[in-house]
Amino acid sequence: MSASGISLDRVEKTFSLEKNNTFTALKDVTLNVAQGEFLALLGPSGCGKSTILRMVAGLEQPTAGELAVNGLEPQELVNGHRLGVAFQDHALLPWLTVFQNVALPYQLAKRPVDETRIGELLELVGLARFRDAFPRQLSGGMRQRASIARSLVLKPEVLLLDEPFGALDAVTRRKMNLELARIWAEERTTTVLVTHDVEEAVFLAQRVVVLAANPGRIRHEEVLSFDTARTEGLERTDEFHHVVDRLTRMLDAS
Amino acid sequence: MSPRKKKIVLGILGALILILAAEIIGRLGLAGKAWPAPTDAISSVLGNKLSRALLFRSLGATLASAGTGLVIGSVVGMAVGFLGFLLPVLRAGLDQTASILNTIPLVALAPLLIALVGPQGMSVLTAALGSGFAMFVATASGLLAVSPAHADFFKVSGSSRLQQVIRLSLPSAVPSLLGGLTLAGSGAVLGAVLGEWFGAPMGLGVLMISSMQNFQVKLLFVVALTAALVSLLAFYAMAAIQKMVGRRFS
């Protein structure tokens, strides 16, 4: 097992239902994410992709198998404040301003708030003018950008994105993806993105893992190496469409 | 007309119809001498210097008891609610004790309470009971009203239990606490008036009893009206606070 990156070794997750019934959410999942890699977990709803993310974040425990993040138990990474997570529901605190929300990880880690870093990040996600606004005053896309800024503020070793743009409309979502690609190009954090959107996965990730449902398992892995940079225009290349088509057919078949 | 405006207009219209009906019944003497016409009652009580002074003095006494009781009840109710949150072992027991205490009719509890605090202390105590239960329920449920996404965020951020309580559970409880305060405010006024029936020296409740025993129907009517108005006012004042502060927390 490698000491850096994320490794799942024959991980299984079952949930117990009523009357001794169990539901197998994930079966025999072996997966490695290298340090500095951007991996997308793609699959239909109910395939356990969010469960994988929750296990890597230490929110769920695997029923069987080994799971390590940079050679550590997820909880150890969490306790060291070395993990960043952006949730589908932005999970910003409504009583704090954008700045205070992004500063919160420093306070939870009992570290001095680095105002310069927060300022730079807010600049990076295009919210510099809204640092004193409350989340309810922002649009859905802006809230998600604030949430991503919050997940990045402590320079985490691992970044987990759980369908962060799932609730946005298609146009905003494309814009967000462009921005995320730009942000990631600057930060180069080991990243796992969970999504059911094929284009989003292909656009952002270096590698896409396609999952199948019932029980959740790995169906296919696709290494993406586009010549073009991950900027506007990539979605219009033939190569991009080709990959998206193939992965979409695979999702439809599962 | 917006739905909100329509609601307000309909509400005022309804109140006017009720007052008009009461006025007609009183003027025609349909319900006998015990039913004065509202305008007549109000003008005769407020027009008389002595009875007007008596009314305002009583109102002041009741408000003082209600305010004191509201503060005591809120502090105790919130403290007990918080205790149940910190020590889940106690939660079920506290819930049940509070519910039982709240369900026992005050009349049944009164002799015990009078023995405890004396007749003078009753109005503050009943006001505290009236508001304390609302605040206890609001605190107990509010502290548990943390959204799952927020709880997840605090967990993956490596926060301590203390940080979760202070930075997440307490602010998350604010909307519920403000909702409880709207009930506690009017509950304290009603509790104070009721408590004054058990031998307080002064207050709206005392005035009710004395005017009833002396068949001062007009005074009784005005006192009851004042108590209702003050209770309503307490409700709307708290609701205004809720609107102002609560927006930020939900």
C-alpha cells in the first residue's frame, strides 16, 4: 500500500436495514488515487459513489477492507485538519459572512486566521467583492464557490468534492467547472470528485472511474490525456465528445 | 391587494365585527346587566380619574411580575434544556418532568406553590412557569436542529465537541429560541395575571377579582381587555424581535 495518495483495498460497505436485512452499498472496491491526481467517480445515483467519499472523509467506516489516505486512517487526517470537503449542499453557516465562513477552518484548527490567504482565495473564486455578504444574499453558484474556497483554505492534502455543482443549472455549472479547473491548476491538490455528470467528470479529471450499482462496484477506468488544456473549448473537441459518448453509453448500460 | 395585506384587512374586519356585535348586545341589554357595551365600559373607566389611575397602577404591577417571571423562566428553561443537551442521559427524564409539570392544572399546583413562595411571590412564579416551559422546549429542540450537512462539515474539519456546541449547536438553536420567546412573552403575562388571583397585593389579576366581587362589570371588562391586549402586545413584540434577529440565523 502506498504511503501517499488515497488507497482503497477490497473495501466493502454494508448498511443494516430493519429485520436483519443488510444492503450492500459497495463491494470489492479497489482504487488508488495518486498524490496530486484529480480523479472523478462517475456513476448513477445509488451506486455508492458518495459512500466512497464519506468513507475517505471518515464520516463512514468500511465494513471490510483497508482504506488509507496518505498512509493514515481518515480520522487521523481529519484530526490534523489536512482534509478539505465541499458538499453538494454548500453547508455554509448562514449566520457568518463569506469571509467568516472561509475563516472558520482556521478557527476550528485553532490556528491564527491568515487574512492574506483568505483574500487571495476569495479573489481566486471571484468573491472578493462579497467578503462581507451573508450566504443568503448570494446566488447558488456563488455559495458553491465560497464553499470550495472554504475547503481549500487550509491547503489540504486531499480535497473531496461531493457533486458540488449538482444543484446548479447547466449554464452556471459549466462556468463553475471552468473555474474549478483553473483553481485546481493553481492548487494541484489530490482531488476526488463525485458526480453523475459525464461531461463534468471528463472535463475536470485526469482519470474517471465509472461505477455500477447494486452492489456498487468499479466497472471501468478511463485515463484522460487531452492535448488541450482544461479550458474553454475542450468540450468542443471531437476527442472530448468521443470519450463522453462512450462513458455515457456505459452508464446507460449499467 | 397582496395576500399579506388581505390577511391583515380581514383580521381587522373580523375584530371590528366582534366588537360591533358586543356593542349591540350591550346597548340593547340582550345579555343582562353583566354585559356592558364596550365603548361605554372603556369611556366610563378611562374617564374616571380614580379608576384610570388604579388600572394603570395595576398594569404596572402585572408587567413587573410578568417581566421578572419571563427572565427567571427563560433563564431556568434554557439552562435545563441545555443541561439535557449536554447530558443525553437526562434528556428523556427532563422532557417528561417538564411535560408533567406543564400539564398539571395550575389550580391543583397552587396550594403547594403558595406554601413555597407565599401569595406575594405567586405571580412571578406562575409567570416563570408559563414562560419557562416554552423556553425549555425551544432550547431542547433548537439545540438538536443542526442540519446534517453542517454537522458533516464540522466533523470533517476536525472540530472538538466544545467547538461544535459553541459554533454550531448554539447558533442553530437561535431561530427556535426566538420562536419560543414569542410564546413565552404572552405566556408570562397570562401567568402573572393568573398568579395574582392567589393573593397578590396589586395587579390586573387582583383588580379582576375585586371588581368581580363588587360587581363592577365595566371595570372587569376593561381589565380583561387590558390583559388580553398586553398579552397580544408581548407576542407581537417578541415576533418583531424574532423577525429582526432570526433572519440571520436561518
